[in-house]
Amino acid sequence: MKSFLHQAFTLARVSNLPTVWTNVLAAWAINATASSTFKIMPEVCDFAFFDWNTFVYLLIGSSLIYAGGCTLNDAFDQDFDQAHNPKRPLPSGSISAQTVWILGSLELILGGVLLVTVAGCEKTWVFALIASVLFYDYIHKKWAGGIIIMGGCRFFLWLVAATAAGKSELAPQSLIWASVLASYIIGISWFARGESQKKTEPVQYSIILLFSTPLIALALLVYWNQLDPIRVFLCNLTGLLVAWIAFSSILLMREEKKGAIGKGVSRLLAGICALDATALSFYAPSLIAPCLCCLSIAVLMQKKFAAT
């Protein structure tokens, strides 16, 4: 019998937490650095905004909300998993349904409290994040459009982190990158669902969403055509990394092998860290390295804990 901690980590899908960490790091740094208009080229971040206490609680709070959402996802899907995923903690009898409901609820509540009271995030966006997480958990097996709500969860996570330390104003760039992140998340589920059901039309549209990051990055490079060579190089490098992850994952999921779709989705989820690195290349290029480290950590953790 595996330990309670291992079961809790499995329910929380901890291998995806590095993607949450890079999301909040990128969102906070970009919103603190970006100007209120697209007409002005972004300056390199001076990190005057950064506070370790805020950052630590931002990481803890967002991680708890993600963990709580994933844990409650298993609680809502107990009957489905009983028939289709009998090795999950709940249907296998490794943990009780009551424990899962209590654990997930506590994680959501504590995460929200930390984000509002200590990390100083805008409570409106924190409430929207928690509401979207709960709505997704409830609706995703009942409505195919639940993937839009999933994208909304990451969208609101980005806005929550962007408003850390009491900064309530959102820069237009923050909304752009939050939308790119949401599109990428929607693209992952949409493509995987189309592949599993052998539907070609949804897959064609979802591919565009998976490549939204390098496309937006290229558009911004053209628009801000006087960026310094270092940031241009890093943007191209990280954008190509995202494109390679998307391309290789698509090829993997199209293989006629058992578990190919799951492996491809896991790779795409880890690629969220590369997406954040691309966004940061315009504003805080020194933060690209931590994002790529988190990408490696996510891939390694997937060997121990399933990402989906």
C-alpha cells in the first residue's frame, strides 16, 4: 500500500506544478514590467518589484489551488474512473472518497486565503480562478466545451499572479499572454480528443492553438522591431522550442501505439514552461533559465507521477 503522501501527490498531479510556478513567475514579472501601451517597447526588467515573501506565498497558494482542483477532479470523476481508470487512488481503494473531498477542499481554501491575504493578489481574480476550477471539475465529463473552462482556469491563474503584491492594474501584454496560455491549454485537450476519436476537422483548428505562442512571439518581434539582439535571439530560441514540443507531440500522438496520446499530452503540458520562457524573453530574459529548469523538472516528475 502506497503512503498517503504518495496518493495525495498522485491526486494533485504534482508533475504539472512546475508549469504553475513558471506561470505565476512570468505573469508577475511581465505585469510589473510591461507598459500600459503596446506603442512603447518593453524595457528589460529591473526586478524592483520583486519580494521573496510575496513570491514564496504566490508559489504556495497557486500550487495549493492547482492541487485542490486536481484532487477534486478525481472526486467528481469517481464513477468514471471506476470503469475506465481503476488504478487511480479512489477506485483502487487506496484512499477514501471522504478524504479526497476534504483534502481537495482544504487545498482550495488555503490556497485562496494565502493568495489574497499574504501574496496580495486581487481577490476578484482569485475568486474567479477558484470558481472556474470547481466549474471545470463539475462539467468537464458532461460537456465537450469544458476544455474552454480548462483554458479559463490558466487564464485566471495568470491574472491572479499578475496582480500580486497589490498591483491591481493589468497591462494589455498580460492579457495577451494570458490568452495565449489559455489557447495553448485548449489546444492540448482539443487535439488529444480529436485524435482519440479520429476526427480531423477539430484537430486542424487545435494545431493553430498549439502553435499560438511562436506565432504571437513572431508578431511582437515584427511590431517591436528595434529590440536588442539578445532578446531577439532568446525569443526565437524559446519560440522554436515551443514549436518543436508541439510538433513532436503531434507526431507522437498520431502513432498507433498504446498510451501515445497520454505521452503526447504530458509532453505538451511540460511545454507550458517553454511558453512562459518565450513570454519572458521580451521583458525578463534572465528568468528564462528558471523556466527551462522547471521544464526539465516537470519531465522528470512525469516518470513518477502521471501528468493527466
